[in-house]
Amino acid sequence: MANKNQYAMLFDATRCIDCRACMVACSVENNIPMDKTRIWVSGIGVSGQYPNLTRSTMVYHCMHCLEPDCASACPVGAWTKREDGPVVYNSEVCIGCRYCMNACPFGVPKFDWDKGIVEGPLIDKCSMCAHRIDDGLEPACVATCPTDALVFGDREELIAEAHGRIAAHPDRYVNHVYGETENGGTSYLVLSHVPFKDLGLPEGIGDEPLNTLSEQYVGNTIPVALTWATVLGAVTAGVHTYKHKNHKAESLVKETAEAAEEEIQ
Amino acid sequence: MKLKIRLSEKLHLTPGITIMLILIAWGLFVAMVRYANGIGAVSNLNDTYSWAFWISFDLFCGVALGSGAFTMAAIIHIFEIERFKPLLRPAILTGFLGYVMVIVALLVDLGRPERIWHMIVYQNHHSVLFEIGICVMTYTTVLAIEFAPVLFEGLRLPKIAHMLHRIVIPFVILGVVLSTLHQSSLGGLLLIQRSTLHPLWWTPILPLLFFISAIVVGLGMVILESSLSSRALHRGLEISLLSELASYIPYGLGIYLLLKFADLAYFGDLHYLFSSGMMSVLFWLEIIVGAVVPIIMFSQAKIRNSANGLLIGSLFVVVGLMINRFNVSWFAVEHIRNLPLAPDFMTQTSYFPSFMEVSISVGIVAAGVLAFTLAAKYLPLFEEEEETAVHEKTSALPRIQVQSGD
Ligand code: SF4
Ligand code: SF4
């Protein structure tokens, strides 16, 4: 995968003013009920020691991983990483097992806990407004953001842009673009003036996608099954022949005796 | 006709059976509420704890505890250690009922149970859960086939029973392969949670550890279930056989411990053993209850040869395994999304199973126990009844034919 020409979003925590317009825009655009949301804007609060205080805010989206764990985990393949970036959901096939929620290291997918069998619960998460991208538009959150804390564009260009901002103001930023390599790279990139941990972004995910190992594991299923079946078959046959070798002679004698008996009768 | 005579052994509504019926009815009621108003209406599951009590208990423990069926089938049919035969049928039945219970529980837990067949149609070959789903479905069918002879004998259809007896070997092998796959894959399910599962538990060899512990607990379950049913149904106990099974357990657990600690050492995680607070406590709890105590108990012939020793030792094995599965699938999983200043519906990071949530699982277990009791009453489940009765009957058939053709 790792298509070079895919879209991404860049969030710059230093520019966010915690106005939450993106949340509203998202809910309106995607028809999200009042008590749910796809984006969460979190005022982290004030950190540091007086007089060097910083205030920070984080906007949580789906990270739109290049190698999404939700997609790898889903037993029915409800998730697709589109060539142009968004990780999108197929509500028609989802069985509601919620493995994707467990597999996603960023805790993104959400479930309809309040829906019974008639309404049919589904998973919900940010789609990067894939329908708007198809119409040549930016995602609703990006289009709304008054400070350009959220911008949308080509992933490679955005990464270059992010490094450009760091280079221009090395004192302002942490020297890292979160999402450039995390979990194999993501299409939601974050720039920050405080440690990423303080923004609630998990550290220690590493650069290798979490699903590499489990996909290798599943990939071995068929060869392992065939080998194991052959071994077990061989053992069964071996044990059987061994155990019955001794009995054979006995039963042969018996059989001939019985046959002789019948003849006499 | 004979069927009627058989069933005239009336089922008395003993207190035990009454209690089980009440539990089942209550569980059914809660399940109805769940189907009407959603999973959130009966459980405390939430976006942070999307898998918890149901998955840990019903799926992780349920599947592992059902492993006695494949372990015994392998011992008896593949290694042809015939003397264990009296233990086979109850083990297969326990396994079969266990897997049916797992499936019923999953139909409650799945958001859209009516789409369960999607697993067969929309296959995602990268998903461990897909592999487990297919294996569990197929294996439950295999267990039904392995158990079918008992049913046909119970129905006095020895010919069909005998026919099924003859083709059982391929199914046994298939069953062992499927079991190996999905018992390991339950561990494989957690491979993807490297960043959230505590390092005392997360390791690339999780599948192997799951497989070994499943075999051990399979033996443990056979011992436990024989001990319990001999008490409840007033049958004799096959002490010498169970004692021999119990003598295998320390080896299995020994290998498990060796791998577990070698793995921790290899990844440099040994320091977590005493430095992770509650996690360290939970880890030692599962190791001591599930491995150390059983190893000590079952390596002593005196304990192995006493009915109480077998019961208590196997209880340790089973409870220890359950602690392990709860740890690995729930307690030791770090639940992220600790967002500051978010409203309740987004930050609910606490979880404790609700009464209704637990009562569904309890109802399912009660149904399983009841089904086992009924089967023990009406089917030739224990060897004394079937081995002499039916085998002689079936082997007598050809002889009669020979004589009549004379
Ligand atoms: S952040 Fe989570 S939900 Fe989004 S693409 Fe990655 S794994 Fe999937
Ligand atoms: S809940 Fe739906 S989308 Fe998520 S893994 Fe299960 S089937 Fe796939």
C-alpha cells in the first residue's frame, strides 16, 4: 500500500483555539445525532510552570492509518483503505463484533450501544468525508476551521509543510510529526508544542503496523493446518499398525478357526 | 416403542433442576431486553470497554474449557490408548455443549447476530477473528458428528451408530486440527493489541501459550467434570484413569511455565514481575493458582489417587486458566481514550459488569449443565452402559446373518 499520492489532514495544535466548530460541522455534514460525535475536541488545559504556561487543545480524528488495524481485524472486511487516503466503512456487511474497536490503537471506532435488533447497531467513525472528497471538496471540519489548525492536502506535501513549520519555529514545536511513521504511517498528522503524550496520543506504538504480526500469523493458517493434518494422519496410521501387529497373528488364527467351524457346520 | 419405555424414566423436578430452570428463564428474559433495547440496555459495556465480561467469560474461557473433547479424542483415537475410553463420551459432550454455549453467547454479544453468516460470505483472510469464526462453526459440527453415535445408541439405532463409529477417525483428525488452530488463534486475536496489552502478557508466542494451556485445561476439565458428575449422579469414579491423566498435567504446566518465563526474559520484561502493581498481582495469581499449585499437587501420587485431591487439583487448573483468560482479554488491556474534559458518553473509562450482563452468561451455563444432566440420564454416556450393551449387539449382528444363510 503506502500510496504516495493520498490525501491527509494536518492538525497543528499551536493554532487550535478550541472553538469546536469542526465538531459541529462534522455532525451537521454527516448527520450525527446530538449525543454522539465523530470528532472530539479536547481542551487539554494549561501545562508547564509559571510563567512559562502553555494551553493546549487536541482534535481527535480517526488517524486513517496507511495500514489500518481496524481493516485488518474485521472478520467480514467492513473497512477499506481507499487509494486516496480515507479508511471507510461498509455498514452493509458489519456484524457488530466490535473487534475493530479493540484492534484500533487510537480507540477510534464507536458503537451504537443503544440500538436493539430492529434498529441494528453499527460502528461509526470519521470517514475523512470521503463523499466530499469525491465531489472535489475538503472535509467539512477542514473547510470550517477558522485558524487553519486543520488543513487538507496531499500527504507528502503536508509532511513537507509540517517539517517546514518546525524548521521555521524550532522553539515552538516538538521536533516530530506524529503520524509520519507511527503505526506504519497515518493520514492524520499532528504538530504540537507539548509532548504528544500530553495530547493523549499513544506513545510506544512503534513504526511497524500493529497488524503485521497478526497478518503473518493468519497467513500461516493453511500451511500449518495441512502439515498438522498430515502429521496426525501419519501418527494415527503408525500407532494403528504398531498396535495391531501383535494382534494380527492372533486374529488370523481365530478367523481360520471360525471359517473351519462354519465349514463343518 | 422402545423409545417410550426409555423416556418413562421420569425426570423429577429436583431443587437443582428447578434452580437451573429459573436461571435459564431469567437469562432469556434479559436476552429479550438486550434484543429489544440494545447491548447498552443490559450491560455496562461502552466505547472504551467494547469487549469485557462476555468475551472473556463466554468466548475465551468457554472455548478453552471445551478443549477436553479434542484432547481426549486425540488420546483415544489417534494414540489408541484405549483404556481412557470411558472418559471419552462425557468429554465430547462437554465440549459440544461448551461450544454451543459459546455460539449462543456470541449471538447475544454480536451487535447484529442475524448477520452471523456474513463471516462465511464476506471473508477477510487477514482477520484472526474470521479464522476463529470459521473454525468454531466447523468444529462444533465435527463435535456433533463425534457425539452422534451416542445419540443413535440412545435412540436404539445401533446400525447407524456403528456406521458412524467407523468413519470417526478422519473427523477426529479434523477436530484436532481445527482445535489447534482456533485455540491458538484466540491468543492470536490479541497479537494486534501490542500497544494496549500489558507486556507481562503480550508476546508473539501468545498463540503457542494458548494452545498449551488449552490442552492442560482440557485434561483438567475431564477430571473436574468426572469428579463432579460422579458426585451428582452417584456413579463410581474412574480414579485410576483420572489419576493417570492428572499425572500428565505437571508436564504440560511445566512446559508452559518454562516458555512463559523464558519469553519474559528474552524480551527483557522480567522487571515487570514485581513492579507493575495490580498487574503483577494478577500475573502471580494466575501463575500460582493455575500452574504452581497444580504442579505441586498432581506430582504427588497420594493426592492424585484420592477423589478429593483430583477434584481440588483440577479446580485449581480450571480456575487458574480462567484467571489467565480474564487477565489477557480484559484486566491487562489498557483502555485508552482518557480524554480530558470530555462528556460521559465519550470518556467512560470505568467498567464493571452489570447484574443483567452476568445473568445472561449464568443462564447459558445453567442451560449447559441441565443439558448435560439430561444427557447423562437418557443417553448411554458412561461406558458401563454403552460398551457392553451396544457393541455386543452390533457385533452379534453379522453372526446371526451367517447362521441364517447356512
Ligand atoms: S485510527 Fe483506528 S479506526 Fe482509524 S484507520 Fe487507524 S486503526 Fe482504523
Ligand atoms: S464491528 Fe463491524 S466493522 Fe468492526 S470488526 Fe466487527 S464486523 Fe468489522
